Amino acid sequence: MANVFRNTRVWALDTAAQIAPRGVEIRVKGLRWVGASNAGDSCIIKDTNGCIVWESVANGANFIESDAPSFTINGFVLDTISTGRLYVEVQ
């Protein structure tokens, strides 16, 4: 599948990629990772400098992680998504 930007406020991401380039500030309001199929599956968000800003590791099948971290990131890289889909709410 491919990443989907349904509107400017919610992104549905299932493919590791650079989503926003360096110099573009993204304000993240909330995250929800659904559909991880095995323990050990991971989802990692980094900034364009390679710094991890959010990370989750599934502890079993049908794992769901929901978080409302509210942070600003310089660029946006979905570095790793083993399985499932990450929903990102942006401001």
C-alpha cells in the first residue's frame, strides 16, 4: 500500500519514507499505530537529522498504540513501520 494524506490534518502512513523535508516544521498533535501483527514489530519516527522523536514496539498480535505527545518536528521521517498503519494528526 501507500501513504495516504486524506486531508491536511490526518495522515495514514504504512510505508517508511521521508514525509516532510528538512526545514519544514510539522506540529504533531496525536499518533495511533494499529495493525501490528507480531510481538517485536516496530514503528519509529525520526526528524531529518536522524534523531528518534517517537518509537513503539508491539508486545503481541493486534497491538494498538495511541499517544497524544504534542510535539514539533523539523522534517518528518517514518523511518520504520514493520506492519500496520500509523495515523498522524497534525495541526
